[in-house]
Amino acid sequence: MALKFQSKPFSFRLKRELHTAQGGWQERQGWLLRLEDAFGRCGWGEVSPLDADELKACGDFLAGLCSAPTRLELEDGMAFWPAALAFGVGAALGELDGLVGSAASGGWLPSPASAVLLPAGKALLNALDSVLGMPTLQGKPLTVKWKVAVVADSLERNLLRQLLERLPADAHFRIDANGGWDRNMVSAWVELCLHDPRLEWFEQPLPTADFEGLRVLDQQVPVALDESLLVQPSLRESWLGWQVRRPVLEGDPRPLLRELQKGVGRRMLSTAFETGIGRRWVHHLAALQQQGPTPVAPGLAPGWCPDGPLFSSDPEVVWAAA
């Protein structure tokens, strides 16, 4: 049976530029997808890769899709499409089938409280002070994530010492190097954090190619893989440590949905700065993670996306705003 298929481009800018070891970026763009079956039921998806080459490839594949594809064409196509496009189509099919969002599935679950994403470099301390001074924080556990390997390593280690001095005893912190350290650099950070019970993990501390270094490091301190999981998806099955899962970037979300429904542990759900359509999936999966054996705060970077209808939880509103 053929489905009615539509796509619509979108773009937006983050409130401020995000600086990582891989460079800075602020622009997000992609496509919204809408699938409708013969009964008028709708499923919504989002295609928003970070990589410019993948963005172009997604556009080429979308241009080749007809307006009335069959389910079989879509299911088979995902094996050959870029991961971001496979997410969009898989998300739309999953909603169309009632796997998420329906009354039978429990509806869309709201996300638990997120970790706070702190800016790189010297801006860290002012941002941390602002967070600690927020009245809404009183009595609630705080988790912060700090991106490093952006400015001089000696400066960042000095900032780390100040962060640890200011961070409450019941708070938690994550250090995200985005693959920007080498083994010598990471040793100095391990020495500073090794016995601090507030440390949740080092996120992608070494390049994706240094799997042996990542494995050895995970025996000293908790290591969460991020970019490695995108470069080598088989690690999602074999890596027993923490995994940072960014659904919008990694393909069909239905396998991850099934994992979390079964209670698989050591997964942390993270944003890739998506619109309200993709965000519904990230929030829903984060809520399922909280119900599992290893609940942690998701990484949703509150305050970094702009406000407005493009980020509504109502897909019709998002579609109209694109």
C-alpha cells in the first residue's frame, strides 16, 4: 500500500555558537518529513545531519523519493541511506505504527531534567555561577557537562580545578573532549578527577580510531563513547561502558526504542539540536532510560536552542513554522 510522502526544509541558528574540539558551529538545517497512510494517520520525522557531506547526500536521496512510496520501499531504502535520513523515515514509520505517541504506547513521555551544558573556555565559570544561583535549582540534583580540548590544555585544567571547587558535593560532572585529547593529555585529567565521586564520565576523551586507548582508560575512569558509535555502529552492541546516544544522527530509532523498553543500561540520551519533531523522540527515549537500571540525566542542552514554534511539541505547528 502506498503512503503519501512530503518533505519540507528548515533551518535555524543556536542562541550562541557551540565550540568543541572539532570546531565551532551554530547553524542547523535539514528537512521535516510527513507520512500519511490511507486512513489519514500521520507519522512525522526529521532529517538533520551535522556533517555537510551527509546533508547533501540526504538531499539527493530525498529528491529521488517519489510522493507515494510503499512501506517496503522505505524499509528497504534505510539500509542504503545516510543515518540522518534513516532516522527521519524510521521515526515517521514508528509513529505511524503507534510504537510511540499513541494511547496504546502510553503517549509521548516528557523528558526528565537535563544536564546543563556549560560553554567552553573561560566562559565556563560565569555560566556555572549563573546555574548555581538559579532559584529553580534549590534542592534538586545538578549535573553539568563541560566541553574541553578547545583552548590551551593548561588553562582548561586550571578551570577544571575551579569548577571542582565551586561544584556542590551532591552534584555530578561530565567532561566532553569530543575526541580532542591524546593519551598523554588524558592522563593529567585522570589524575585530577580519579577519586572525585562527582565524576560521571569522560565523554569521547580520545579519537575514534584509538579504541585500545579508550578501552584501557575505561578501566581507570568511566568512559562514555559518542563519536565512536557513529563511526563504528557495531560498538553499540559490543561496548559495555556508557554510550552517548544521539538518535537523530544514528539511523532508524526503532532498535534503540526496543532496547530501552527492555531495560538495557548504560545509555545516555543526547540532543543534536533538533526541532520539536525530533525532540519528541529524544525526550521520549530519555524518559524510558530513566525507567531503566542506570538512570542518569539526559544531555538536552537547555537554553541553547532558540524559542519559537519550530520547537513546539505539536508537529503540525513545527511543520507550519518551517
